[in-house]
Amino acid sequence: MDVSGILQVVENSKLVYPNEKKARATTIGSAKAFQELVEKSQNNPAEFWDNVARELVWYEPWKETLTGDLPDFRFFEGGISNPSINLLDRHVENGAGNRTALIWEGENGETKFFTYTMLLAEVNRFSNALRSLGVKKGDGVAIFLPNLAEAFIAVLACFRVGAVYNSIFSGYSEKSLKDRLTAFEPKVMVTADATQRRGKKINLKEKVDNVVPEISSVEAVIVVNRFGTEVTMQPGRDYWWEDLRTKMSMNCEPERIEANEPGIVFYTSGTTGKPKGVVHSGMAFVIQNYIYAKYHMDHKDDDVFWCSADIGWLTMHIWGIVGSLANGVTTVVYEGAPDYPTKDRFYQIIEKYRVNKLFTAPTALRMLKSLGNEVMESFDLTCLDVISLVGEPFDSETWHWTYEVLGKKRISVNNTWGQTETAGCPIAGAAWLTPMKPGSAGIQFLGADVAVVDDQGNPVGPNTLGNLVIRKPFPMLCRTLWKEPERYYKTYFSQVEGCYFASDLALIDEEGYIWVVGRSDDAFNVAGHRLSTMEMESAVLEVAGVSEVAVIGVPDAIKGEVPVVFVRLADGFSESEELLERISSSIEKQIGAIARPQEIIVSDALPKTVSGKIMRRLLKEIVVKGTVSGDVTGLEDPGTVTHIQETVNTRTKI
């Protein structure tokens, strides 16, 4: 792979040092003290995690802090607690019950406010509702909701009763919803009559009604009445949220949970086309994200924190629910589009609630940048103190705009790296303590042991591109894949012995900063949402007339990457607008609108190896660069490259 462009960016990126006064005001008090803590956490991770866990509340202490190693390990073995008491009860009992815990705002301007005491009461009510429907520890609950306060309450209630929950993106198609429900087999499902996006109502209950009859495990469906939309309620199966809520007590005894018991299952796209159910321990998820959010964001009691992610992605659970509530801050959740009904909606929310800590995605910042600086000029954004982000590589140009224009050089910008499988971000900086480096994902963080290695597992030198791996377990690293343990070992631990294989390409520069440059497999990120090429290709191949297909992700100024589809048609079929639309519609129906391709390119042939593998890397080079720089003599027909180059120059956009 040509890395000259990457190395040029690395070489040009210089450290930006944080404000010393701000650093002295952080929880730990100095950059030196933080660096010493990092070193201690990596030299003796078991002692570090033991000390972190003791800051939280337990019913019974653990026998051993760490047992086993990758891929089979356990943290805090025998320790008994409950995630919800560390997110809610702990703050109420410590006198912070009247502090605002949650601010919700809908796209239409509606708002709701919950103190920690109020939120605890609502969580207890819904916990009792789940128990009234027969939900016990270990049962599955699927949450198919947009960014509503009820979604937060449902997650916290699952923690409280010991249910294993799966939150599903409300923008998914019926097929994607069905695939996840079939694999997860929930006992109860939580949804809403409808949601709203850019002023348009989207009927969620209708999707559920079309899918749930085929999911035999589902015994009950709880429906939030968001818009009063007329929906079909099946007696004995469907229940209105509010009807259940009003019958329930505001007191609910938490379930006692062993530290390694599963609490969360999150599905992530895989290169096989079949989503993977990543399993996390609920307590480990809380313990590590408590300390990570504390230092990533420099959380303090009076923070107003906004995570702009969707509840259907694990980012919101890491930062907007667990990281923020574990640290006792006020968290903001917004239901709608960040630039609707006016372009300045994002800035409106920051100014209105005096948001001082923001967690977002590079895509959102690129979108704001594209709107023009004049859009923000009428807003007082001086409240902003820290902006952190995750989801995809963060280009240095947008980093500088974020720091210099949006933040007026008064903020700490904290780029991070993490995956659904790692839960939080083991590569990042600490706000106001770690020097910032535009474009880098940061340093190896507290208790983490990451490395960049070659294909044989040998560490590579500075500024050398290789495979990103994790060499030691940390509490919130995934424990298995839901009902697919063998797939867990094969997917993450078969490539480099004794290491978790991230399937990301990265390099470490001479100052120890890590640069994650993209996927080493065939998945890619669109606006922070990881999509599988295999999943998309399967949808295209269902369209009559399509013989072969290859999907690639290409760079996009706003979304980071966008999908481009190459197809070869079967004999007797020819390119037409109707055919292109059927291909696009099939992808959207199977996966969701987020996967709609930017372009569909029809070609008489696709570049293949002698063994028949389509060389997607060559297709990406042609689309991005217009030519292929590498050797193509190993192809079954090298002439296909020239043909595709000519085709791309006359391609049809949709």
C-alpha cells in the first residue's frame, strides 16, 4: 500500500499544547501526574483496574481482579453489583438527587428535563413494568427507538433488572431489523408509534408489526406514544408505555449481578454479510467507561454534556448514557437532524443549554464546516470547553477548523479510536492534559496495550503502516459473540496469536501518537456508521439482471466515506435508470437509507484474480485516483482495468 501521503500528513502534524491553567484545574491536576498514571496503568493493569472499581458501589467484593488472558478472561470475578446503582442511586445517595441528569429535546422543539431523583423513579417504574411482563436476569430485551428519553430509561431499566439488551438503529430497514431480532431472540421489544426526521414521520410500529410475527421469542411489545399515530395494538402482546408506567411503583430493588455476566449485545456489520452480536459485560462496561469518560472529557459535576450520536449505535451508550451518568453530569439527548429545520440547529442546542462538553463524529464537524462560518456567528459558543469524537479518521483540515474557528483556540479537541468490540476508546488523549496532534487518534490510553504489527505479528517501527492489535485484555473488551463463540475466536484471534485483531490499519509516529488510517477488511464507515460490503453486495445480487457486484467505500468531504457500486449485468439486460434505481432501492430496503450508494457504475467486466476474487482495491484506486499504480499482471484479464477506467470516465451518477 502506498503510504507516502499518510506519512506526509504525519510529518506535517505538530503537537498543540493545551492551556496550562486548564490542565491544573483538571481532576488529576497536571499533565505529568496523568502521564505517571498512564505508565502505572500499563505496567500493572490489574492494580489499576482494582483501584478504579473501588470508586464504585458493590454489594460483594471480587475475589480476583483479573483471571485468564486473551481471548478468554474475566475481571472482578465474584464481585456483585448492578450498573444502574452506579449510574443513578449512587448520586442520589450522595446528595446530588436534584442535579439535572437528562435534558431531552425533540426535532419539533419539545423538551423534557429529569433530575437524578426523577430519572431513578422513571427507571424504577419501567423496571417494574419489565418484571411484570416476566423479564428476568439474562432475558433479552430489544430496544428499537430513536433518541427519546424513554430509550435512555429503557436501557437503564434493563441494567436494573439484569436483562441483556440490544439497541437497534431505528433507521434500519425491516430486513435489517428482522436479521438482528432473529439472531438475538428477545423476550420483550420496546419501540414507538413513530419517529420524526427532517419533519417527516416514520412509522416504527408498522415495521415491528411486519417483522415480530416471525420472531417466536417475542412475548410482548411495549410502545411509546410519541406522536399519537394510529397503530394496530395486538391484545395480549402490545402494551402502551404510559399505561404500564402509571401502574408501577417508583421503587425497584436492583438485581444482583456478577461482574462478568453479559449485559449488552450490539450488532456490528461483518465482512461475511451476517451481523456479529458483540457481547459486553454490563458492569465492566460501566467501570471502564466511568474512568475513560472522566479523563477523555475532564468531567466535572457541573458539566452539560451532549453526545450527538444515535441511541442505535454503541457510541451513545458509551458516552451519552454510561460515561456521563457514571460521572454524575447533565447529559443532553436530541432526537432530530442536526441541521433541521434550520442549518444552525446544532449551534442552537449548544447555546440554549450551555453545552460545555461535546462528543460527536468527524462527519458532523465536516457538515458544520461545509455550512459556512457565518452560520455560527450569531451564537454565543464560548461555553464550549472540550470536543471529543470517534467513528472514522479525522482529517487535519477539519481538526484545525474545529480548534481555531469553532473553538476559537480555547478548547481541547480529543480525537479517539474505538470499536463496537472495544466499547470505549483505548486510543485517545485526556482533555487538557495530553498535547493534541491534528489527525491522530491519540495515545495508548489508561490500562490499554495496543501495538501495530506486520502480518506475522511482529511489531513494526515508527511511521510504518501495519495491523492494529490489542495485546492485553481490559474490562470492557468484548467477551464473545452472541451464540457464536467459534466465530468470536476466528474473527478476532486467528490472525495474530494472543492478540485481538482490530482489522484496522495504523501507524505509530515517533512521538507515540497513533494514526488509524482505515479498515484492512472490506467494511467501511459512512458518516460514522460501519457498513459491510458483503451485506450490500448481497442486496444488489437480489436484483434481477445483476450478474456480479463489488461495493467499495470512497472518500467523501462530509461523510468520510460513501458507497460506490460496480455491477456487471447478465446477458439480455442493459443499463437503464429503472435498473439503477432498483439496485439502489434494494440496498436501502435491505440495510437502510444510510447505505444508499452515491454512484452505480455498470461495467462489462470486473477485475479478478485467477482464483476469481474481485479486486476491490483496484476499483477504489480507479475511482479515487483515475488510474492504477500497482502491478495488474496477476489478474485473470489485465485488460479489464483499462476498460473500467474508460467506463468510470463516462459513469452514470444517481
